[in-house]
Amino acid sequence: MNLRNWLFPSLAAFAASVLVMPVCAQTTSAFLRTTCVKVNPGAAAEFEKLQADAIQKLAQYRIKQGAMLRYALSRAALPAGEQAECDYLVSFTYAGFPPELTPESTAKNMKAAGVTMPYEAYTAKARSLAKTVTTRIVRVTASAGGARVGHYIHVNRMKIKNAQGWMKLETELWKPVQEARVADGQLSGWVSYTLVLPSGSSQPFQAVTVDGFPSWDAQGTQKPLSAYVKKAHPNMTMQQFNEAGSTARDLLTREVYKIVLEAR
């Protein structure tokens, strides 16, 4: 089978999406395979149904096997439409480096999961509805809480200026701040990722953070960040906190998605 013919089905059927909060032990190195999908005009509802009928069921089976931690499908909210790079992000989280995906293994797992649609029929249907824009593998740097179906997520792409400074920023400075925001109900979850593959200086970004909000309105009713910074770092000023961030990375883009399907 030609690689081009099964790339979208296997990746969108067993691989990735939006950088959504993983559920795994803090001592485990978690990875996310994320795929940006562009859906044909008017095909969104049919695409979501295909994911629910086949991929969500497949993911639930693989999670029960212990081969996967989480699956999520997220729909673009802002930007949206023709100019949006992705209409959906399909994501699969693993407690280690993601396994190789092949048509044979995907077909076998779909059958074992009780998916009534044969693999070949699924691939044909998937190609008729959408196309893969890009697929990436990222590694979890730090996390707090977790977003669920119906929650909104901000996907923030970052250009890293200083790798050591970035790791300290996320694990020592941002994590306790985000934990406090989650505890206060301001966020439903937060996760920080570093890009693993593809890699190199030509990549448009090297890291991603995701902020989860329990509702649409919660995005616009946030309390000042300074109070959480003071609580988490009583000996640090807000200016010092901001400077640590600007020294380590630049925010390139921020996009908003809504989680519409998941399995965990």
C-alpha cells in the first residue's frame, strides 16, 4: 500500500492532535503524537462522526491494553475557516516514545476493538473527508490538571531562545503558578511540551504550551496573574517573572480549540 494512501487514516486514526493535557505519572516520560487536519467544506460533522465511530473506539481499546494514555479530538475555534491552518487536532498521548504505525497493525487493532467498519473502508472514507496538514511528536515538559470534553484550550507555539532557561521556566517558575490557577478553578489544566520530531533550526517553533479553560467565558474572566506569581514565588517580583519568560522564549502564535471527543 502506498504511504500517501494510508498516512492520514493511520495518523488520524491512531495518532495525534492538539496538544492536550496528558494523564500520566509525573515520573513517566510522556509523548504526544499530534496531527493537524484540514476538513473539506461541509464535512466537519461527518468527520467527527467517523472519529467517534472508529478512532475513539480504537483508542479506548488501546488504552485498556495499556498501549496508550489518552486520545482527544479538538475543533478549531479561533482562527477558524479557510484561513485556519488546522480545522482539527487529533492527539494521542503515550507513556513513552510513540510506537510505529502501520496499516497492518492499525487494521488488526481496529478489528480487535470492535470497529465494524473495515480498515480499507475507513481509509477511503477518511481521505474523502479530510487531509493531513502536518504531524509532530512532542514530549511533556511539565503539567498540571487536565482539560476535558467541552473545555477550551489555548495552544501557544514558542520559539526557544535558551534551552536551559526554558526548562527552568516551565518546571520551576510556571508549573507552581499554573497549579495554583488550576486549584482556584481559573484553569482546568496546563501542559508544556518540547518538540522532538521533526527537529532542526528551520522548524517554525520548538515548544508548545496548552492552557485549558472550563468554559468559553472563563477565557475572559481570568484573575490577575500577579497574585498567583506572588503566591508561588513570594521572593520574586512580577517584572522578574516576566523577564525570565522573555529571556527563555518568544510567543509566536496562540490558537483556540474546543475538545469534542476523548478517551482516557
